[in-house]
Amino acid sequence: MWLTWRAAMERALYGDLDGQAGFYLRERPSSHFRTSVSAANTFARAILTLLERLDRDLGSPAVLDLVDIGAGEGRLARRVLDAAPGDLRERLRVTAVDLSPRPDGLPEEIRWRHDLPPAMTGLAIANEWLDNIPLDVVELTPGGPRLVLVDPDTGEERLGDPPAPADRAWLDRWWPLTRVGARAEIGRTRDAAWAAVLVRLARGQAIAIDYAHPVDNRPPCGSLAGYRDGRLVAPIPNGTCDITAHVALDACAATGIEAGVISTELSTQREILRELGITGTRPPIDLAHHDPRGYVRALSAAGEEAELIDPHGLGAFGWLTQRR
């Protein structure tokens, strides 16, 4: 059975494979890869700082939304809720959006949905969500781009039909191919997913966080990859591993502008978190002499911060911030 990569990803990650649920309906992300949320409590504190700033900008509305899209185990939503100060917590409406079942032990205050809420006033954050939106892959041939088909059981590939006109137009604008054999991943599905977030945002801010690439530096062979048990594996779409591809955040940003956002910022996690005071600075050694336990705690916190802003790791994530 030959499928487009978009159909194969949809089936492997979110569908039904011979009576077995897809990867994300069956597995918990923390078992297979490390994210900013799982790496450090500091990340949730940074999101809370952004939420507090936004609350002031919006005039402290009676209900302030925090919507965690692609929530996984709900860890980010829980940590932000736990750390929120009294008045803000009373007004905070926390919603976790994920296709997987509600995790056991999640606080009742956190709403769990399988789809986006119809309206939001506050902060919507999509941390490593767009990279798992299924998409098609094309390869340039002497006769133009052709869709790449895949056998879900083996990962073997072959070329299929040309892409649809709308996809070809997206390629021409956002991922032009100039060399026979070069590949591209058509991000139009990610653009649509991001637009669906923004049209539901009445007032506030939406943030997409993912490994990304700009139009003038796309990977020549694409970025499709698989992860299982913390290891990089061949991206075989049989439901046994995560299938992911980096995100053309600049294309998503343009979609947001077309949807009527009033401001757009493309940055990196390192730049944003450093602006929020996360520097990874080690505590002074003198602290170890008069407060050894405090020194160990501060050293551990510095290590967490350093991982979040590592320019060769989590700090390299792209941050797309748009406001309405």
C-alpha cells in the first residue's frame, strides 16, 4: 500500500492501524523525546511571566485564557497553574488541547479538549505542535516536483503524481526547488493549523515554538525524522515512532498576518528566554561555603536554564509570536 507522506503520518500518529491506536493516541511524549517542558520547571515560570505581562496589557480581564495546544501530559498547564499568584489564578482559565486521553491526576481546574476552544482571550501556546501536523513531501525531477509516496510498513519510497496547484504555489513562494533530487515538505497544512488558532483568538497572543528554518536556508533534503525511546530512528510511518519535520515558521507568520494579527515577531528560544532573565549563570562559589544546600539548588537551576537556552539544542527553537 502506497500513501502520500501526509496520509501516512496522519494514520501513523493519530489514526488506527489494524485495531491499534496511532502513536500519539497511545504513547506519552516524555517517554520518547525531551522537550523544554520536560527539561525544566524554569520553562513554565517563563511562560507565566509572559502571561502576567499579557494580563497587564489586556487590562486584567475577568477571565484570562491559557491554552496549551499539543499539551501531551498536561505538564506545562499544570506547572503554570500551580505557580500562578492568587488573583491571577482565580481569573485563569487553563485549557489543555490534545488528541490523547486526559492524563490521570490532572487537576480538575484544567479543562481537557480534543479540539481548539471556540474563542480565547489571553495566551495560546503551541510548543512542538506544528512539527507533528502531517504534511506532504515532494522531490524535484527533470519534469518538475512530484509527490513522494511511502510504504507505511517498510518506509520504502517511490514518486507519485505532481502536487496540487495550491501546493505548487506554496512551494514556489516558500520552498523553491532548484536542483533535481532536492526535496521539500509542503507546509500548507501547518499554515492552516496556525490560522485556526489565530481566528479563535479574540484578544491576546499566540506563540508557536518549534525547530524551524527560513526560506533562504531550507534543508536541501528536507527534515523528516523519527524518534523512539529518546533516539533518532528511520521515519517509518507504521505507528511505532514519532514522525516529525521542522516548521517553516515564516510561512506560518505570513498566514497570521493575512488573518489580521497586529504584530509579528520571529525569534529564537535563546533570545526570548534571555530577555526574560533566564541566563544559565552559575552561582558564586562563595555561596557553597556558607550555604552548601542553597549552592546546590542554585547550581541545579543554572543547569536547567543553560539547557533551555543552549544555542545548539533547545535554545535553537524558533519562536513565532503574533498578537490580536
